[in-house]
Amino acid sequence: MSGDSTTSAVGSSRWRRLVAVVLVVFVAVLAPLTVTAVWLHDRILETDGYVDTVAPLASNETVTDALANRIVAELFTATDLEARITDALPGPTDVLGPALTASLRGLALKQTERFLESDAFAELWVGANRAAHAQVVAMFTGESDALSEQDDRVVLDLGVVADKVRARLVDRGVGVLENVRVPKGAVEITLFESDLVPQLRNAFDVLDALATVLPVLVVVCVIAAIAVAPRRRRIVVALGCSVAATTALLLVGVDLGRRVTVDQASAASLDTAATKEVYDTLVVALRDWSWYVVALGLLVALAALVSSPGWIGRIANRVRGSSPEVPPVAVWVRKRRSGVSAAIVGLGLAVLVLWPAPTFLVLAVVVVIVAFALALVVALSRMGPRAPAVSEPAPLSPGVDQDG
């Protein structure tokens, strides 16, 4: 009977270990997908989230300089300004026309740059991107009425901005522009362009649909892996390291996507430096959240490693000293060890969730505090009553019969 029960226990332990390993692999695969799904849903496909994401570009000097050059170039082309100036000049215009046009182009560029630094442009930028969000949805999921020829681009109509610049030039004496109106759609700028996104459209569509399910599934799998594992500390280390590794691969993919996007930028896009800024702004949340997950995984693995029962038990005995009595707090913790541990972990997660925009330092401090609190729980629960000291028999006097 005892042999059968031993064999059954060994078989059960193997199956639990196998299930735990499968769950660890499952969590490692789901972690980067979850981060991507939440970023896609909250920061790209939701209109307000997307507008908040691209809003900082309105004050990015690299982007605004590129916008100013493109707006002036499109304004001169849309209004055929050089020909209008040449026609308005008396006499020979071979020299005066180009010189005056160049001078006017410099003035227009300066006025455009000043306007792009104003609050009025920030409002127009938000409106232009809100209007272009349908193209973003079409680009990432295909579910939009946006024009098919723009499915791999996000095009902004900045005709209103160009018209504001025209009005400023009129106020400064450029009367030739007074009766000129910038045609609708004449000043369009490609903000973002990539063939890579449409190729991944089906995957992005699935991730968006699972954006609310994946985080819950990851948490459930983590809890199940720890609960079923015969050696839970090892599984926690494996979970932390594997999640950190796969999420680090996501960061590598984000950087590769940056290179592809810059290489695929067409003449209608902004210059190379501005294109990089746009890409970095779009993925800033994805990159930050990925780094948080990598750091969290490594910190959790480290916390599990340093919470070895061996040294915790030795520390507990040293804290207790030579007293044979068990401290009341240790008795209380030992009876409620699972509940206290769950409460500590839950409190740590609540702090991270409720903390507004937690930094890496906040993340590290919370993980270290939780790890220390869990180690303290283990130490207290390991305090048991000391066995009474066994006194050695007194040595017999010489010549005394031991049996007597």
C-alpha cells in the first residue's frame, strides 16, 4: 500500500510540474501580446487615446521644423505664388521675380514657424489628427471608410494652417495673396507611412478584440502556475525570467519597425529625423510598458531567488535568539500564512494599478517591499518551538560499577 501511494505521489508531482511548465510557456507568449493589445486598443485605435498620443508632436521642434518647410512648399505650389508675383511685377522679371519669391519664401517660413509655436496651431493639430483617425483605424484593422489608397498612410490636411500663414503674410504687406484661397486638400502631409502595419492587420485586429481578455488570462495563468507547481519558488523565478525575455523580444521588434518605417517613408512624408520622432511618439507607451514588464519580471525573479527558505529560517532563528517560546505574532502568521501572503501581493498590485503613471523607481520599490514582506512572513511562519536540551549523563567515578 505504501509503495502504491508513493508511486501515485510521484506521478502526481510530475503531472503538476508539467502543467506548471506549460502555463509558464503560455504566460511568456501572452505577456508581449498583452502589452501590444492594450497599447493598440488604448493608444492607437481609440480616438481620444490616439489624439493624446500624437499631441506632443505639436511642440516637437524637429517635427514642427519639417512641417514648416512642407507647409510653405505646398502653399507656394497650391497658390502658384511665384507666377503671381512675376505677373505683378512691372518690366523684366527674370531677376526680380525669383529674388522676390525667395525673399517671400523666407518670410513665409518665419511666419509659419511662429504660428506653429502658438496655441492656435496646437488646437488645429488636434483637430487634424482627430479627423485623420479614421485612416489610422483603416491602417491597423481595415475597419473604416477611409480611402483605400491611404490604407498604408496617415494623411493630415493642413490647409487651414496654410491659410492662417497666408493671412499672416497679407497682414505684413504681401497683397498678392489677399484674394488667394488655399484649395481644400491642397496641403496634405503624410504623418505616418508603413507597409508593415497593413501586413499585420489581421493580427492587430485580433489583438484589439482580445485587449480586455488577455490581461485577465495572463493573471489567471500566473496564479494557476504557482498554485499547481510542486516547487513554487522555482516557478516564480521561471515566470519572471521568461516574461522578461519574451517582452525584451518585443522591444527588439519595436526598434526594427522603426528602421522599416523610416526606410519606407516616401517623398510625401516628413524628413527622416521627423519621421523617427513621429514613430517614437506613436510607440512611446508600447516601449515604456514593455520596459516596465521586463523590469517587473526580473525583479520578481530576483525576489523569489533571495527568498530562499534556508537563509530565511536562519535569520528567523537569529531574530528569535535563545528563547524557547514562539512569539505570538509568529503563531498568528503561521496560521494565516496564505491569506497574509495573498494580501501583501494584492496590496502591491493595487499600488501599481492606482499609482498615476508609475515610474521604474516606483515599480522597483514596490516589488522590493513586497518581496521583503513575503520573506518576513516565511520567516515568522518557520518559527517553531525549540526542542528541550538533552542533558548528558554525569561521568561515573572510577571504581563504581555501572550496573550497580
